[in-house]
Amino acid sequence: MSRISLYNSDCVKAMHNIPDDSVDFILTDPPYNLGNFMISRDTNLNKMRENFFGTAGWDNLEYDEWVKAMDGFFEQSARVIKKGGTMIVFMAAIKVETTIQLAEKHGFYYKTTGIWHKTNPMPRNMNLHFVNSTETWIYFTYKTRTGTFNNDGAVLHDFIETSVTPSSERKFGKHPTQKPEMLISHLVSVLSREDDVVLDPFMGSGTTGVVCKKLNRNFIGIELDEEYFNMARMRIEAIVDET
Ligand SMILES: C[S@@+](CC[C@H](N)C(=O)[O-])C[C@H]1O[C@@H](n2cnc3c(N)ncnc32)[C@H](O)[C@@H]1O
């Protein structure tokens, strides 16, 4: 049976409750620091999408403040992760280099940057420019050059293709950047083992927790926003433990 611990809090604050060297895998999707950029471009997204992340209020830090917040997150991550542990951080392509530098400063070993390709993105302004259909994820290990990698002999590409989050995964409410379970499930299956401790400090609607419970991983999830936190708690509680 999975052990699940959830905190409705700022992640750096809540991570102080997690013992040193106790987490096997950190999988997280922090704010990309794109909110102000998107609003300044006046893309009309808030009129086109009922829950546009730029106006949701959780990705509006100035760049320097965002760097400081991410530095605090990596500092705590380095403290709680085990030597040989793995970390995946979803990030906007234009912030990948900054993110790698911050993680390396705290002892993480950079392995690669992968792509998530959405097969059915919203075809917004499709006759004016390329439709945005990708996000990046950055893969690190901690203080070692390799970590858990359950490929069962298969060649695994750093390119993952899925549909966007289906409505069947949004029964408890909508989060503007909710990741599909299929994407997160692939990463959890390959990069952790049953009974491992998985941490998502920016859990949003709780996708990582849902997947961990389905795959028998222990899970620690942290979310600042109360509405998203409750959504995540309900989603995770609704999964019947199979063991
Ligand atoms: C990109 S979303 C994560 C979405 C998630 N992957 C999902 O599938 O639903 C980032 C989340 O981090 C939360 N957040 C922002 N700053 C935070 C902080 N300091 N501590 C904890 N959570 C935070 C936001 O409220 C938002 O829900």
C-alpha cells in the first residue's frame, strides 16, 4: 500500500519536514516564469481559455525572484534526495539553461533534456505561426552519473508523445497546466521502483500522486494553492489502492 503525505504549503517550507537522504525520485513541474511574458505579449489567451495560467497568479514572479525561489527549491531537493536518486523537472525551453545551472550548483548531475510532444494541442492561430505543441523536461541524477532506469532492454527515446490531458482526468476540477497521466506514468515507471519515495513539490492537480498510487510508489506532494491542493487530494483519494 502506498504511503501518501500531502502538504498545502509553500514547497520550500514544507520540504523542511522531509528527512535528509530519504527521497528516491523527484518529479516536478514548477512555474516556468512565463506568466508575465505571456501577459505582456497580449495573446488574448485569457479570453480564449477559461483557465489560462498567466492570469491564475502562480507564475507571475519577476525573473530574479523566480531564480531565488528555484534556488531554494534545489537546495532543499539536494538535502532530501538520496545519493543516486533521480530528478525530472519540466521547464520551458528558454529556461532550461538557467535551471541546469541552479541544479548543478546544488550537486545534481545533468543527464539530458527531453521533449514532450502533444499530439492534439489547441490549434490556436494556426494560420499565423507554428502551433505550440512541446514542453521540455530535464533529467538529473544526484551525485552519481546513473540512477534507476527500468528500460527492460528497450531503446527509450528522450521524446515522449501523448495526447493532452483527457477530460476523464479532470473530474475533480480544472488546472491550467495539468499533465496527462500517461506522460507521468512513463517517467515514474522507468525512473523509480515499487515502494520508492517520490516527491512532487509543485504538484498542482496531483497527477504525480495519482500515478504513484496506481504504480505502488510512496508519494509526498506539496501545493501552495488551496483549491488545487483539494483537487489533488480528492483525485489521489479516489484511486483505490490495489495492494
Ligand atoms: C505547472 S503547475 C503543476 C501542474 C501539475 N504537474 C499537474 O499535473 O497538475 C505548478 C503548480 O505549482 C504551484 N506552486 C507555485 N509556487 C509554489 C510554491 N512556492 N510551493 C508549492 N507550490 C507552488 C502552483 O499553484 C501550480 O499549481
